[in-house]
Amino acid sequence: MAQRTPDASETGAGTATAFPAFAHRHMLGIAGLNPVEIDALLNRAEAMIPISRQRRTLPNLAGKTQINLFFENSTRTQASFEIAGKRLGATVMNMAMRTSSVAKGETLVDTAATLNAMQPDVIVVRHGSSGAVSLLSQKVECAVINAGDGTHEHPTQALLDALTIRRHLGRLNGMTVAICGDIANSRVARSNLVLLRTMLARTRVIAPRTLLPPGIGDMVDEVYTDMREGLEGVDVIMMLRLQHERSAGKLIASPREYFRFYGLDAEKLRYANPNALVMHPGPMNRGVEIDPAIADGPQSVITEQVEMGVAVRMAVLDALLSKTDAADA
């Protein structure tokens, strides 16, 4: 495994570090953030890691109210946002959408108006439709964080992936990152491609043609349909879940055939650099996208990605709500 960079608890850095004000009202996507802003968010997240590990509670968001509004099922993202908010001192409420008025036919705009009347400070939203989070942000007075909308973006996932890479490899600039699998249905892929290219990493996607979206060549440096060829010499391998709920399963011959050609196993991993990182946003389909031995192996940083998720979401909440002044996004 590549040597990682030390965290704030090891270098003596603390939470007293002054970070630049975040000049956006919402966090709707990576698109629109510049390299300085991304780097500042990663630095802020780095400072949050020891706080999270020590299970300390900061007063940064004391008196603030955070609503987690998840229209799609989630374990990692919703739980990490909840933990992040509580570790910053916020009051956190999780909305059970299946038993809410939405299940009775209430529109997203009506839901936004209802929540806005409660005067929350931030709403964290996951929705199955691309653009839904942006629409909601236009109807409320508080900050809005996109926790994944359709096949559009998942910005905090891209930030936690970037933080994980930077901690192990020391930088993003010049690193070659291969994103493999269900590119067409993946908001994770889109946010990561925007972030990595913004930070001057070299990007590749590897997938069967049926799982490559139109126009992918404009979003990435290299496109491959052969896994072994695409993994040649890469520094980071980012596997993606095959999204059966978005009909991805209908675009492949079978899970067994998919694993044969596109699942990450020891034989394919040998084409990458010897210390290449293996990543996956989860949840994993073991034996479909990735061999369990690789998922649990020495090059895997999958569980660390989950840990970094809490620190990154603390950083984003802190950046949006702890500032004294900021312009609208």
C-alpha cells in the first residue's frame, strides 16, 4: 500500500486553523467549484478527521437545525451526514419519506415550502430525479446539500474519494484514475470526473459500450472498453456498483459474464501500478464488480472511504453554516 500523508492529529494541526470563507450558498455539485475551493474543502476535512476519530463534539453548529431528506434508500450517506451534523453540534432530523406526505402525493415544491416554514439551517437531499435538488434549493431560504440526485451528481462522494486519494498518494495532480463499470447510471462517476479533471488528474473510464453514456469522450481523458488495457499503469482504480434499479442489469449479458470481463480480480489488478489504490463507493456487489479477496485486500481503501465520508460531510456543513458572510452560489 502506498504511504499516506499524516492527518492533523499526527502533525499537531487542530481545529483552530483558519479556513477561507466558502463563497457558495449551497453544495449542489462539484461543477462550479474551482481548484482553490476544492483544496480548501479537503483541508477543512483533514482537520475534521481527528475530531471524528475522537468522537468529540464541536460547537460550530450549535443552535443550527439540519434536515436529512432522503427520497432514495441510503445507509452510508445518510448515516454519515447524521453523524457529521451531530459532531458539529447541530440538531439533526431524519425525514422518513415513505411515511411522509410525499407518499400521499405531495409535490417536491410543496414539501420544500413545508420544510422552509420550519426554518431549518440546512437540508441534505437525496432524490431519484436529476435536477430535483437544484429545484428544491430555489424554493427554500436555507442551505441545501446534494446527497445524490438521479444520475447527475454526488459531490460529497467525490470529495471523500479525493481526500482518500490525497492522503495515500500525496496529491491529485498527475495521478491516473480509472473509473470502471456502470458509468452511464453513475452520479458518483460524474462528480469524480469533474473534480479529478479540475484538480489536473488524468482520468479514464472503462466499461462495456452499453454502459457508456453519450458524450463521455468530452468528460474524460481516455475511454476504454477493455479492462486490462484500461488498467495499464493506473494509480487508482475506482469500481462502480452495477445499478440494477436503473436497468443496468438489462444492458449486460449476465452478472457472471460481466465479472469475467469487467470485475476486478487479482489477474486484472496486476495491469495497474503495483501500489494502485482500489476504491468503491458502496454498496458492493461482491463477485460482480469486484472479487471479495480484492475488496478486502491490502490495496483496498474502501472502508477508509466510509470514514473519510464523515470528515468531508463535517467540512461541507461547517463551510456552509459556520461562515459569517458569503455570496449566493
